[in-house]
Amino acid sequence: MKIIIVGAGEVGTHLSKLLSKEDQDIILVDPNDEKLDFPNNLEIMTVQGNPTSIHDLKMAGIKEADMFIAVTPEESTNMTACMLAHNLGAGRTIARIDNDEYLHPKNMEFFVNLGVDSLICPETLAAEEIISALKQPWTRQWWDIAEGKLILLGTKIRKNAPIVDKYLYELGSGDRIYHIVAIKRGYETIIPCGSDRISADDLIYFTTTDESIDKIKIETGKEDIQIRKITIMGGSRIALRVCERLPHNIRIKLLEINKEKSYRLAERVPENVLIINGDGRNTDLLIQENIKNCDAFIALTGNSEANILACVAAKNFGVFKTVAEVENLDYIQMAEKLDIGSIINKKLIASSHIYRFLLQADVSTVKCLAFANADVAELVARPGSKITKKQVKDLRLPKDMTLGGKIRDGKAEIINGETMIQPGDHVLVFCLNTAMRKIENYFK
């Protein structure tokens, strides 16, 4: 597949590197030649050019492009580039946007008619991820499928948890209320089998159903609280979207260091949000704003180090749930070691969202799990596909993937070895980041 990506920023660069490992024909276009300097071991063709120039798009081979992805920082540039690409013969077009009004279903047909097939707003996706993380604050990761009938959750296991030192075959001996799909231990992510044992400080990923959440909470030794008071550091677009989407009975304090920006935010946020002009890294300010009585602290500045350290400070003040935006991929493992809670990374979220359009199987959603170096996807089993031919235990699935659960006729079930996948089933698949193309072959 020939894919042209315009915009060598964080999202475009990460997506190019990701796809270059899959034997795709990747062409990255950017006006700034310095951003196009890549190591020789990455098979990425670079073109210095203007993404809204017909001449430059033709030079990049737009007529033969199967997919055109515009992810520059400028929304208008992305929209214009996609319209031009469509009219010049490109296949599917995807544009990164800032205005989430465009995502409303009634507006999508308008943009499709203009030549923009899909829209992606990384800030909106990140805000949704944060709100999801606040639903069950005792977890590190939470993902609802089919309106919460099937759930993937990740949680850190403490020494006092009842499941510590137990083998997986022991945990699965009774009623099967969950499936442990992965164990993150140190720097390694394991797709486990029955002989693997749970250790303290493991990050465990479960697939389960809504009625079993409380049982998992007990087995993992977790306590829970209801989030009523939140402090947000950094008045970014993500922060604004979080404030707009959270229930209005939650009290929010938003700390923004820039005075003029504080005034602008105050005009836009709901009534339950108090804007405070100040530096969220200042512990005296945090104490003054009663951080000790806060239920959740969310750090959303453009500085990954500041976000991590601010969450560490909030944890030391006794805040139950912390969330940090960490855009530097090298810092994610460090953030996990510091035990700060949930991590948000725009480039991973956006890249996962775009990646699903490249798969030939019927994929509803792909999520990248930053802590685990893994992906989780919701795939639909096609009639006649390999996944429907045998029981799961006889499919000989690669060791770097596992099937967690399925939705059939609106009912969620946990998958085991005797499960027979049927056409039309929505299946939750957990796989290491080396395996997505392998699992695709089972479903298409």
C-alpha cells in the first residue's frame, strides 16, 4: 500500500515509523527539510514540499496513493491538502483537525463530498481517554466495548492483593469471570498461559464483563472512590475538552500559568470550573488550593517532565488518582516506575485511530496501550474467515496475541479454549505491537 503522510510533526513522524516497519510504501511530506532527517534503517521516502501545492503533491506521487493522511499542526492546511489529494486521484483521505464540531455525524457527509473521508482530533480522543480513566480510578487503563458490556482494564498489583503468587490456572478454575490477557512485568509484556504466576508490582490487563468488576476489584486488593473534586494543571485544548465533557456536578480547578490565557479560558469553561492563574508545579500554590482534599490530579502542560513530577507531588499529597500527558515516548517507562497512574500520549492515541483504516479486516477500534507496548482491537469475524473455522484452542494463534472476549447478539462473553467464534461476533483482541498484521489474517 502506498501511503502519503503530510506533516512531519509528532503524529506524522510516529505514524511513519510505525508503518515503515510493516513493509508499506511510506512517503512523508513536509516544508521543513530538517524535520525529514531520518536514520537510514527506516524505509521512509521523504519529500520537501508544500502539502497544499498541486505541483508538490504530484511530485510525491499523489495519483498512485492508496491513502493520504494530513496531520500538520494547521487544520486548514490539512483540510485543503485532503481536498486536493482527493481530486488528484488519491484513495482514502484523513485529516487531523482541531475543531471537534466537524466530528458531528451531520457534518461528516459534507466533508466526504469535499473529498475528506475521515477526520481525527487528537485532543478530543485524549480527553475521552482521560474521562474513561476517571470512571474507575483504581485502574490504569479502562476501555468500554458495546456500551460497557465488555471491558478491558489494566491495574497494578500490590503485595497485599489476594491473587499475588497465584498461578493463572488456579484463577481460572471456577466460574470464568475474567480473562487475564497480558502481564506487564518490568520492561517485558507477557501474553500469559496457565503456568504463569502473578507477582507483586505486575501490571495486569483483564478482559471482563460489567457484572464482574467488583469481583476483580476484590481479587486485586483495590479500593475505589467516587471522583468529585479534580485539579487540572495546564489550560490546553485537551484540558478544555475534559472540562466540557465531565459531569457538571464535579468541581474542577484548572491551573494556568499564563494570565491572558486564564482570562480566555474563564470565558469558555462551564460554571463548575474555577480558573486559577498560577504555576501548578508550585507546591505552596497546591497546598493553598487544598490539593490534599482533591480526588484526582491531571497534568496537561506541554512539558512531559513537568507533568510527571507534578503527578508525583500530587501522589505525595495523598491524591487518589493522577493522570499525566507524556508526549516523550522515552519517559513513559519512567512514569510507570514512579507509579503516577494513567498516562496519556496524543501521538499514540492518534496513530492507533488512524492505523485501523489500514487493516483489511473489519476493525471498529484500535487502541495503543502505552505502558504495555501492545495494541488492543475490536474486530468483527467475517463469514468464512479463519477465526470461525475451529475452536480457539485449535486455531494455533501466535504466542504474541490472545482473544479476550466477544459480543454476540448484544451479549458479552469471556473467551476460553472451547469457544467457537461465529461470523458477526465482535472480538476483543490483545496483541503485542508485532502482531496486529498476524491477527488480521484470522479475521479477513
